[in-house]
Amino acid sequence: MIEADAAAATDSDDDYDAERLRLIREVRQRLESLARAGVDLLPRSPERPHVPRSAVAARVVVEPPPAPEPAAPPPAATRPEPAPQPTTTPTTRTRPAPTPAPAAPAAASLFGATEFKSPFIEPADRPAALALLAEEVAGCVRCAELAASRTQTVFADGSPTARLMFIGEAPGADEDRRGVPFIGKAGQLLTDMITKGMGLRREDVYIANILKCRPPENRDPLPHESSNCFPYLERQIEIVRPEYLCLLGRISAGTLLNTALSMGRLRGRWHRVFGIPAIATYHPAYLLRNPAAKKDAWEDLQMLMRAMGLVVPKKKG
Ligand code: URA
């Protein structure tokens, strides 16, 4: 059927044909990838069923997926699915009540499919949706202390259609000054991890933080601050709908996985956040202070790269 369609398409307008063939190829690759992951039935509608927040109490930590390890590097358009199979290990820490945020934090999937409250936003509409949200964030005064002490809010950086989203902790002094996340020393290391390590461009991933305001003296975010800011991050994830998340550091991982487990316990395996496969790894600022942990962080990134179908460079020597 696909071949017949493709053959018929070659008779019409060139641009139309090329686009159609590209789409057919993409759909076929996606279906093959799903089939490899054991999926043989698909729902008719692209919309995901809505699961009320109150229906799920805790985020879950899941065991590592059988991340596909392509024998040969796949073409750039290929998007292999890691299809992590959740074996539930509900974490016990509960999120503190927001003060005075109107919305309670959302819950992650228990069952594996991605779950969002809002409908899918077409890639072409994502920049505008994010710009609108950024405007709302810029006027946020939910945390009186942060609103009074910030130079500006720091919303995000990168592509609104990124496959991969990095989530850090909160802006530091450099970020507060420039309004862009991860541009100080830790940001330079993150950029190197993305570009030199993973072979991606920084502008092709999406980078955000748990908090959009700099905490005074770079202190840890307070629980009510994380709760107040969480709905903004949730919207960012919903709009961008990345295929993978990389949670940087214990604040990011602790907040999104609702856990107090150490990074040593969280790294090196797969989790899900809103059903999105997620890894947790050391924060670049921690790596600057503890260079010996870079080896572990690199292993985490390689696990992510394999799942994403990216080429992992062979070890030298
Ligand atoms: N650390 C973070 O977690 N985020 C930034 O944006 C900068 C440093």
C-alpha cells in the first residue's frame, strides 16, 4: 500500500511529491519503530486520553527501557522509541501545597503513554504559544521575594520543536542578567555536553529550569517556589512535547520525579515524567565541582543518545 501510494505520487507536482514521500517515509519509520517496541495497535485519534490530575497521586520511577542500540547509525529523521516499560516504584515524597499558585502540580503517567491536560499544539504554532506563556511568566509575582529580587524572568532557550528537553534548577546571576538559561560557567559545560558530547546543536534542544527566577544568593529553590513555578514548566513541556527529558541535578530530578532519592540512585536508569522517558544526571555545576563524576554523566548521556538513535562515539584507544 505504501509502495503503491509512493509510485502514484511520482506523477504529480514535484514539491508535493517530495513532501508526500517524506511523510510516508516518516510514518513508515515510526510504525516500524513502534512495531519493534511491541506496539501493534494504534488509536485512531492523535489526541491522548485526558487523565485528571487528581487521578494519580505520585510520580513514578521506572526501570531502564531496553533502549534500542542501532547496529548502524540511522538517518537523522529516524526517531526510535525507547518504549520504557514501567515497573512502578512510586516515590513517597508529596509536593507541598502551592502558595498562592492557582494550579496544583500535575501527575506523571502510571501507564506509559504520554499524558497531557491540553491538546497537541502543531509545531508551527509552538513558538507563538511559548511566547504567550513567556509573557505571562514575565509578569509573574507568585513568589513575592523572587519577583522583587529578580532582574528579569528566565524562560527558556532552544527549539520549540526539540526532541530533547534539558531541565535545570534555577537561573544564576549570569542568567538573571541576560534572561537566558545556562549561559554562565555551568551553562558552558552544558553546551559542551550537548555539542561536543552528544553531537547536537544547542539551538536544537530546549533548555528550561524548575524556577524562572533567580533565588537570592543562589540558594536552593524553596518548596513553595517550585510549586508556584511548576505549572509554567508543565505548560512548556506540554507545548514542546519533547520525546525525551534530561533532568539536571537533584532539584530538577527531585521535583519532577517527586522523590528525595540521591542522584546516585536516580541516574543510570529511565524514569517517566508525564509519560515522557526521562533520565536524571548530575547538574553541570556539580560536575564543575566534582570532575570525577563527569564519567557517570557521560554514561547517562550515552544511554540517552542510544535511545534517541544518535551515534555514540567509540571509546578511543
Ligand atoms: N543552573 C541552572 O540550573 N540553570 C541555569 O539556567 C543556570 C545554572
